[in-house]
Amino acid sequence: MNILYISFAYGVKSSNLYSDLGEELVARNHKVTVVTPSDSIKKSSESFEKGGVKIVTVKTPKRFDVNPFRKAYALLCLPSLLKKYIKQNLLNEKFDLILSEAPPVTLWKTVAWAKNKFKCKSFLQQKDIFPANACDIGMLSKKNPAYWYYRQQEISMLKTADYVGCMSEANIKYLIKHNPKIDASKFIYFPNTVKILDAPVKNKRAEICVKFGIDENACIFLFGGNLGYSQYVEYFCQLLDLAKNDKNIFFLIIGSGVHAKKIANTIKDKNIKNAIFMPYIPREEYMDIAANVDVGLSILNPNYTIPNYPSKILGYMQSAIPIVAATDINTDFKNLITDQACCGFWNSSSSLEDFYANIQKISSDKNLRFTLGQNGREYLENHFDVKRSVKILENLF
């Protein structure tokens, strides 16, 4: 197939699950052209190749680490800017399939236009459910006209796609329930997947402890990735304060997002010695660190009614480290942790005491950490290999 991938978050500088998919498609002898926004380039667009994939970055307004109003403006600009590039540069191509992902919900116009121009089908990867998620955590009210605008955008996006790939069965059920006028058969299971790397080499723990000033006997907990509204940073900051005198525990926080400064300021203001914050680092460097810590943390806001399924856990499973998660009760992510993969502990993020108790439990048992970590790695290899995603697309198209 010749695939046009209109992507919001393709891994340009550092690999991610989207670039893993693009490169695996190429490895299976498909041709992939990615058109994705960038707020860091100086020209109107730049083109290069990575992993056999042709990538075009189109200059757009800044959309990450900005306030909600600037982000909304950037999202409104995306469709016309990406469409303009495709119209000026790719109309001579013949595409068999258009890939896209959500969020954002605004790209459907570009996808609909491209489907018509190239006379092909489209596949939407549903990675978050907006604007419902924004309402859940108080960022948006259903009384706000903006909600109804975005809701109509979401409906149009779902109607435009020939298939909607959902991260879990709970996601499928949620979308069908809340979109009864859309053909239920187009919602299919399309899990988050990654390229399976070689078994992690765990020989740099001493080096990491020296680098960050960590006691080698402490259990190192990694909290990584996006640090935004969904990750319930307030809850994590309360945990840091609660556990600041626990010498058996050390928190290593690596990430970026609108609430990253809140964590950094908590560590400074509360004089927390058993935690350190680092800004975003490339995926390869992050995975090197993840392989040599003890436990991965995953936190979601307890007010979510949408069934989130955080992709950061794939990095933990890849690194063969157990997961301690605190989330809302609606996600079926908790079933993965406790029943399917048996790779860690889960509690509702409405309870800080339960979360701390799980952290203390796993920090005191090295053998348990090894077993749970290996369980997660094995489950990843069997269920979340990017080759599975490619097979799903090939079977559909």
C-alpha cells in the first residue's frame, strides 16, 4: 500500500508508538508519507527520511507547553496548513490509505478532503476521547459553546473514518454508547503497540545512582512522560511530600508538560531529598534509564469517566520493570495490571494512602519486583508488538 499518514504527534526527533508503526509498515514493503505539524522549523515545511519513511514537517503555531487558548488556536490552524501542503505537493501521488490519530478532533477536515481527492479509505487511531476528557477534569463545561463545537468536530471525525481503532474494549464500548448514530461496526480493537527492543541490559544502575545522587539500596520509582492535566500531578506532589522521609524510596521524574513546573517547585519548596526532576529527554536515553530503575509509576485523574489507557506503560513493560498505577475506576487498564499481565499493583487515585501502601509493598520485595517485571515484558512481546498493528491494517485494507 501507499499510505498517507496525517499525524499530530509523529516521532520526528525521537521515536514513539506512531513512528514505530510507520517504520514497521515500511519494513512490510508498504510506502509511507507522513505529514505532521512542527512549531520549531524556520521554513514553511521541511522534508527528510527516517526509518524508510518520508516525513514532511509543516510549520504551525506552538501547541505544546502552552496555555489552553494558544493550544486551541494551534489546533484550529492545523487542518488548513496541512491541507495546503498536501494540495501543493502531493496531488500527483496515488494513495491507497490515509492514517490519522486523535486527538486532535480538528484534523478530520483534512482527512475528508484527502479521502475525496485520492479516492481511498481512512483509518483513525483513537488515542484519547475529547472533549469528554476535558469535561471530566474540569477544563471544559458542557455549558460552554466550545464544548459543543468540539463535540461536533468529534462526531464528524468519527463519521469520516472508515474504521476507528480503539486502545481497549472499554474504549470501544464507550464510543459506541455515546455515538449511537455512528455505525458500531467501524469501532475495532487496535491496541497501543511498539517495536519490541532487545531484552533490557540492566548494568547501569550504579552509574545512575551516582549521577543523580541516589542511595544504591533505595528502590527507584520512575514517573515519566507527559506531565499534564490527565496525570493528576497534584496527587503525585502530595505523594512526594508524604514519602519525603522514606529513605528506602527514591522518585526519578522525567518529562514535560503544563504541570512539570509544579513537580519541580514541590521538590524545591518542600525540601524533598528523595526525588529529582528532569525535563524531557530523547526516547533512547529515557529507555536506557528505565531499564535500570526498579518500578514505573502511572497516574490518572480519578474523575475520568472515559476509559484512558496510558501509553507510557509500554516503556515500563519494555524495560521489564513492574508498574504501580493509581487511576480512575472506569479504565480497563487496571485489569491489564492486576489480571491479564500480572505486572504490578493498582489502586483508585481517590486514595493517596492506598497508593503509598502499594509503593511501600513493592519497594520492600526485590524478588517480587523481578517477577512482576518479567511478567510485563512477556505480555508486551505477546500482545503489544507493533507487528500486530500492521497485520490489523493489512487485513482490513
